[in-house]
Amino acid sequence: MEADAPGPFALSAHAVCGRRGFLLAGTAGLLGLAGCRSEPPRGPARPAAGPGRAAVDALLEARSRAVLERDAEGFLATVHPDEPGFRARQEELFTALSRLPFGSWRESVERLEGTLATLRLAYRYRDFDTGDVVLTTYLELGRAGGGWLVTGDGGDREDAPESWTDPDVRAVRGESCLVVGRGPLEQVADRLDRCVPAVTAVVGSGWARRAVALLPGDADRAEELAGGRSFEGIAAAATATRNADGSPGQARILVSPEGWPRLNPLGRRVVLTHELTHVAMESAGDERTPMWLVEGFADHVAYRATGTPPAVAARELAEEVARGELPDGLPSREDFATGAPRLSQAYQEAWMACRMVAGRYGEDRLLRLYREAGRRSERDALRDVLGVEDLTGAWREYLRGELG
């Protein structure tokens, strides 16, 4: 069932509720390795003495090189032949990895506990990631002749999920985007490519003008990639969590395999433009900029060229205003929390505030206000950029005029 003209969208998520608009689901986490999980090794008991660091380094170097060179034989040569079940899963993992365009991939030792190796996996997608995505993964090692090979994963120490844990994963590259996952990847890539000029027209060309999107194969995998949070009703989510080592992560747009088919063409356009605006403005994880600016600005960019009337895009808020129920003030960060009672209205209020600023002061000053409010207090930013210290009165009158 397709959605009607879309309503407001969340900072990191857009939700679809029946034929209504979109609701916040919250930020999602990024992601790990070791393929499909295996049972704890059932071979010989873990020896008291594990391998030396040099032996493990050499083994991991061979695995990393095999991934980058798409050398299946070299990759499987690092896996113990006496573990056929695990070896089959590693072959499946390698097949998935070989479909993805890695610019770099390196597994290195973080800690050795007997034969269990805790690893640091750092990777980048070629031409898209400007820094590493860093994950913590686990491998079990066992003796093989005079050396050591991989015999299993970490057992009860689970890696965080990644796109390549889906054996049917593939990648589609557009002009400005990379879409990884399963399903209508070409459709998402085509839509994202068309969103890039719309975002650049407002925010300028000072951003990368490219993005990586993930389209999981099913709702359970989407929930895993969202850090375990429910992805029910979500159409898309912009994510950028910190890496396992504390360094900045890379932005991703997580697209719901259930929410996406329920959107009509306008809904898809608005959702992806909104999320791409978050990527361009590096909004995911931004705790300084007022949330009404973060979300309202993204919706302004998404709606500006659609011709959607405010009373349609902000339906719930319009119904309240028509009853004479005007909000007392701009929505706070708490108003955008998952499960907030007026969550949909919070996005609509934020969008209308940014729409008012753009209409009265110009988009250049709206953009400047966004950036200044991320560096200092909201009041100081309003005063220096717009010449006012509070928008509440003007905004309430604007709501009455546009939606009443």
C-alpha cells in the first residue's frame, strides 16, 4: 500500500504509519565481520598456549590480501580443513565479500586470549568512504601442522552485523551513490542520484556529493543494522555512529525493505532527499544544533521543489491549528524522541519554522542559521543571523496564516 503525500521525517529515520506520514525511530548503529555465526568449536579443547602474535599477524595479512584481491583460494587457505561446517560458512562469507567494492580491508590483532583472537577490522568502500569503518570481530584459531589456521568465530562473542553477513548481498553503483544489500538496489540508486542536485542546490557544493545506502533483505536484518532498535514502520534512517576504536564513523543511509515499497514516488523522493540532507550536513549524532533546525531544514530541502501544500504535508498540525490549538513554542529535542505523543507534529512544526525563515529571510540565511546554531547558543545565532532573539511569536502567526 502506497503512502499519501509524505509528512515530516525524522533526524535519522522516517516512518510510515498506514497511509500517513513518517515518524522517528531513532539513530542506528553501524556494523562487524566473521560471516554467519557458528556454534562454539566442537573440535579439540582450546590449548592452554595460543599462537604467537607474529603467526596471527601473518594469517590475518593473508586473509586481508585475499579479500582485496578477490582470491577465494587464498582466503580459504587460512581456514582449517578439519572444520568443514565453518569452512563452508567462510566460503559463503567470501562470496559475499567478493561482490562488494572495498578500497581497503585490514584485519589486525587487538588482543589474544589463548586461541581466541579479538580483531580490529578496518575497511572502506572504494570512492565513497573518506575514513575507515572500524569493527571488533573474533576468530578462533587452531594448530595445523606446524602453523595455525582459523577454526571458528568467537562463539558467544558475537560480531556486530554487517551487510555482508547476508549471503545474497550485492552492490549497485550510481553516479553519486553506492547501494549495498538486496532487493531493488537500482531503484534506490537512481532515486539517490536524482536527490544529490536537490541537496546541493541548498547546502552548496562543499560536501562530498555522494553517499552509501544499505538496503537489507528483510526486517530482521534491518533491525540488526539499526543497532537492535525496532525498524517497524521506518522508511529510511541516516546513521553515523562512532567506530569501535572511538574514531568518527562513516555516514550510511539505511533503507527499510518493508517501508520502501509502501512509499509512492513522491514519498521516496522526499525520504531520500531528507536523509541525504542529513548526510550533507553531518547531522547524525549532532547534539549541539537545535533539533527543530536539524529536522526542519532537512524537510525544507526535501519539500522545496515538490509543490506539496503545507496543509497536506503537515496534516496533523493543520488539523490542530484549524481547531485553534497553536503550539506554545518550537519543538524541543525531547519532542522528537521515539514514542513522543506529538512526534509527527514536532516534525511538521520544525519544517514550518524553517519554511518561514527561508521565505522571509532567504535560504542562504536559513543555512547560515543552521551552521551558527551548531557553534553557539540558539539565541545568539538568531540575533546575529536574523536580527531577532526569538521566533516563537512570528512562527505561531505563520502557522495560523498557512494552516488555519
